Amino acid sequence: MPRRTATMLASTLMLFALLCAWVFIKVPYSEMSPGPTVNTLGESGGEPVLQISGRKTYPTTGHLNMTTVRVTGADYDMSLPEAVYGWLADDNIVVPHENLYPDGKTEEQSTQENAEEFSQSQESAKVAALKQLGIPVTARVAVFTVVKDSPAEGRLHAGDVVKAVDGVAVKAPGDVAKLVTKHKAGEKVEFTIIPAKDAAAAEKAGKEPEGGEKVAITTAAAEGDGHAIVGIRAETDHTFPFSIDIKLADVGGPSAGLMFALGIIDKLTPEDLTGGKFIAGTGTIDDEGKVGPIGGIQMKTIGARAAGARYFLTPADNCASAVKQIPDGLTLVKVNTIDDAYKALQKISKGDTAGLPACTAK
């Protein structure tokens, strides 16, 4: 074979090998892209997102859309061309895989965690909304999760109300751990509880759970320092004076809290909070109405504008990131609390938008 032909063949094979490597090489990255938006004042899957009974509600107009982000799964292997395309695209973001799935977290673990956060965000949204309206809400400490194969498994259950530990009244979730860790591993600790089914029945009737059963649990040693544990996570639970159900499938995480709370307020007040306008937003919310930052803010603003939103309620701590890429026709409104968001909606509904708090780069 002539040297020139051999050289060209070798070069061609080398180029083919490089192209194969380019296409098939995997990189440790994941992709985030705009997800669907849902009007909290409307329906999802054929039924209202917010279902309120036992209290007068009022007609609503316009949109108060919660926003989402799509992410690639924990087991997804991104190719180098996909990563390069993602870096160059305007409507998605490529981030290190570790950012979405830290410490080797599996997709199942991530889904479970997101489901728990979503459930807690719904609870806080209800509390924050009713507090904003001056409607009393009763708080109590309850078991949120029970760790598999822990001493508490089969003894305590999610939803059990914790009234006392070793006879000492429990007033906040942190009290449970403090009282348990006074013991040494292997010692018994006594819980006074109201079983979940009894608590649920009382809540459905709009009453405070009463009574109490004593449950003794032998503590185990925690990994690391060996302090005493029983294997539960306690959270604040509430008794609401009427029923509020949030029906939304295939969504996880805590970031819809603000928009759920505003939707509840809109349905419970004769005032039309949107004035028929299309408003979207995001943000975690706590029981006191504090709005917290979320991930994927730029993807959420893109998704909101694509759905038709003209205003976007933005957590103050996300503003600096959000202003780097503002979709045309979308106004970002900075909010720190549910009260900020409520007042902003009042301005938007009346067309008085000149004084809206704007997001800035600082």
C-alpha cells in the first residue's frame, strides 16, 4: 500500500476513533430544564388543586402559577456532546451531577426526600396563609418519619402526636431529641402519644387531639458519637379549623409553598388578588410566612413566561441569579415574606405596578 494511502487511512481511522470517543464518552453532569407550571387557582388532573371545605370560599380569576424544573435522573449518563449542547443552550443548564444527587444519593432516595419536602411545604403554606388572614391555627409536635429497622419501628408511627417524653411536656420538635439524648444507649425512654388515627379523626372534626398512650422504647446508639436515639424525626403538625387539601401529583420539593399559600388566601377572601392577571412564582415558605430561596430559578422564569406569565414572584435571595437571564415580557418582583407577596398582588391586580419591589443584581 502506498505510504500516502496508508497515511490517509490511518488519519481516517484516527478521526473515526476520536468521533466515537466524542459521542460515547460520559461526563459527570446532569441537566436542568424548564418544567410545567400549574395554576394553583385552577385544576390539575381534572380536579381543583386547592380544595377547601367547611369555610366560605370566593370565585377567583387569573393565574397564580407554581413552577417546576425538570432534571435528569440519578442514573442518567450524560454524553460529552449533550453536555456541550446544554452549555450552549439558553433554555437549560448543565450542572455537576453531585449538585443534584450529593453523596451518591439514588433517584429513589431523592424522590422520597422530595415527597417529604413537598408534604411539609403544603403544611407550612396552609399555616402561613391562615396566619396572614388572622385565622387561628393550633400547633403540636408529631412523628414525621420513622427510620427503618430503628428501635421506634412498629412502636411509633408517622402522624403520632408526641405529648411528652419521660413525663416532660414536649412543646417543639427539638425537645424530643433533647429528652431522648439524656439517656444512654440501651436505656428505655417513655413516650406519651396520641396515635395517628385518633389525631387524624380529631383534626377532621376540627378538634384538638386528646388523651394519651404510653410507649416505652429501648434506645440505640447513633453512628459516630454513640448518643442515644430511637429513630424518628419529629415535626410541627397543626389542627386547622376547616379542611384544606392540596391535590397535585408528580411534583416534589418545597418550592411551591409560596404559591400554594397565595392561592389559599385568594380563595378565602372576596378580594380578587390577581385582577385577572397571569402571575407565576416560586419560593419555600415557613410557618411564619418567610419566603426562602429555591434551585433552578432561571429555568422557572423561562417556563413561567412560556406559559404566559407577565409577573414572577421571586424570593429575594434568588434575585441576583434571576436577573442574569430575564425572559422578554416578564417582570421579576422581589419578595421576602408572604406579606410582601400579598401586597405585590394587590398592586398588580389594580395595575399599580410602578412601585413593585424589583429584583436587582445585588
